[in-house]
Amino acid sequence: MSPSLPQQSSSQHDTGSGPFQELQETRRKLFQERMVTFFRLSREMIYTHDDEGVITSINQAGLRLLGADDPRQVIGKSIKHFFHSEEMYDYFKRKLFDIRQLDNFEVILKRMDGSTLYCTKTAHAVLGKNGEILEVQGIIRDISDRVKTEQELWKMNLELSEMNTKLQETRNIMIQHEKMASIGQLAAGVAHEINNPLGFLVSNQTMLKKYCCKLREVFTALVELDLEPVNEIFRQYDTGYILDEAQTIFGENDEGYQRIREIVSNLMNFSRADKGTAVELYDINTGFESTLVVAWNKIKYVADVRKDLNDVPQIHARGGEINQVILNILVNAAQAIADQNRSEKDVISVHTESNDEWVTMTIRDDGPGIPREILQKVFDPFFTTKEPGKGTGLGLSISYDIIVNKHKGKLSVKSLPGKGTVFIIALPVNGEIPPDVPEFPAP
């Protein structure tokens, strides 16, 4: 019998054994070790849970993130327990079951001590042969610091926006004050320009009156002579009537010049009161009269002004600022009346009175009134019912600041639609006026 050849081990021909198998096993173990190391040393939370949401594994970073000391505090619990709200978990679960994978899903997690964290969650579902979910694997990253930074940035942006708004408001208020100062300067200039020709007109009027008196004396003397030719001339030219009419005209001129003097005086008073913010003795009746001269051109065609100005004590105030308030209210009343286009004039009535504590001015108009729903907004900055370009919405806001904040007084409004509006200014008789320090937003 021939010697048989040594049989070659079948394992040498089996690809599932030998060096190849050992290489594969080594790779598998190395990969497994890497994954375990990655799972254990990762700084982000890595976890798995089953299809019911029960946590089946979690790394050390996850325990730290959730504030747990032992895996047993977390494993076996539903992931739902660590969501900030049930609605948030339901939304997460629904999205995951719909699309099987979520990237950077923002969630708020609840830690063991009840504190919260802002996180992003990336998760995917491991599916079975029939498409059922066997397991969910996820990574959660803490972004609380980023969210905090963003919140601080938002807060800073809001503060900057508010500061810009205040700066804009301050700028507009300063512009409004500049306008009032310009009105005061204009009033002073107009008064000065009127005063110059008024002086020589009054002087000439006085001389003409003297000359006319001399002529009347001559006329009387000639009449007493009873000379027919002279009497005929007087009758022909109606000299007696002319002299009598001249006296009447001189009287009317005197009245007109006196009215001009009063207007000039009021303009000068308005301009003097508007020159600065010094606290001085102030008469509200005089302030109204001088302000009415400035506002008269707006009022005279639409309303008659009825004055009931009683004796009131002088108070310590910044006269120019109080005049500005009165001017704002009068002009607003005139504009409201004008907007109605009535065929007859309306009435603006002004009443002053005082007691031991307050000097009060009530300004009432028969205009359209203010609707109830906006009555409480009339003193708000930039609130206006006027058409664009016709009002800034600052007049009454500045008025409120002047009366209430700067003079410790009261400014109120009452109105009924169709019945008119009433503004009441009340100023303390013995109030201490705080220094006029401009308020600017803090840097």
C-alpha cells in the first residue's frame, strides 16, 4: 500500500479561522475598546434608550450633566423624566418616530436637583428587520453658556435700544425747547420792531391833539366874532363837525395805541419769561395774557376767548415753561376746533382761582373732545392723533413733565366726545421748585 500523504488541515483552507480570523478578532476588540473609551471619556452625554424611552446606558459625562452620582439613578428611568416639560418630550418623541433621526434638536433638560440646562440633542433610531425601533442612540451637548451669552447679548441690545429711544426722546424734547426759545426770541424781536415806530406815532399823536386843540380855540374865537363871511366858510366846510370828529378819532387812536402797547408789553413779558429757567415770582394771569398774544393768530378765526381771571397770588416758578404749557393747550384747542370746520366760532374759556395750597387754571374748549380709549394716552411721549407732519406727540408730554416733575404740580384732563375738553393746571402756592437738571440716559 502506498504511503498516504499527510493530510492538510482543513482549517488552513477555512477563511473563518487562522490568521485572518485572528486579525478580524483583533480589529473587533480594538474597535470595541475604542468605542468604550470614546463612550467613557467623551465630554458630551452619550446614552441609549429603548423604544419605550427607558434609558439603557449612559456615560460619565451624561451622569455629570444630569447631576447624578451613580448610573443606577438614571438607568432604568424614562428619558422623559429628564425633559423640562412633558410637551417638549412628546414633541421630541413624535419627531424621532416620524423621521428616525434628529440633528441638533434644542431641548431644556431637568437635572437631579431640579435645575435646568439648555442643550442640543442628536439622536437616531436603530431599526429591526421589520422597521421597528429597537433602540435609540443619542448625544446631548450642553449649550447653557452659549444661551446665557446670547441672552446677555439680547439684554444688552434691548438696553441699547431703550437708551437710543430715550436719547431720541431727549433730542426731540430739546428741539421742542429750542422751538419755544425761538418763539420767545421772535416775540422779543417783533415787540422791539413795533415799539420803535409806536413811540414816534404816539408822540405825533400827542402833538396833533395839541394842534387840534389850538385850532378849536381859533374856531371858537372866530365863531364868537359872529362874522358872516367866516361863518359861511365854516358852514361850507362843516368845520365844527370836522373838529368834533377829529376829537373822536384822537380818542379812538389813543385806545388803539394803548392796545398796541399792551400787546408789545405781553410779547416782552413772554420773551423775558422764556429767556431762561431761573425760578422767579410768576403771575399766572399775566402769563396767560402774554401767551394769548402769541397764540392769538391760531385762535382768532375759530374761537372766542372768555376770560375769568381772578386775583391769585404770585408763585415761584419758571415762567417761560409755564407759558409753554399754556401755549400748547391753547394751540391744541384751536387746532381741534378748526378741524371741525364749523360755520360759527366756538369758545375757549379760561378760569383762574386759588386757595391756601394751589393756584389753578382751567382751560375749557367746545371742540370735538377726546375718545375715552385714548384719553389716558394724551400725556405719553410721541402719542398724537394729528396727521403725519402736523404734530410730534411731544407737546403734552413736555407739558406734563414741566408741571408735574419740574414744578411738583398737577396736570389733568377731562373730556367727553362731542362736548369738549378741559385741562386743569394746578401749581403749589408755596412749593419748592427743584433745580432744572437735564435728565439724560445713563451710559
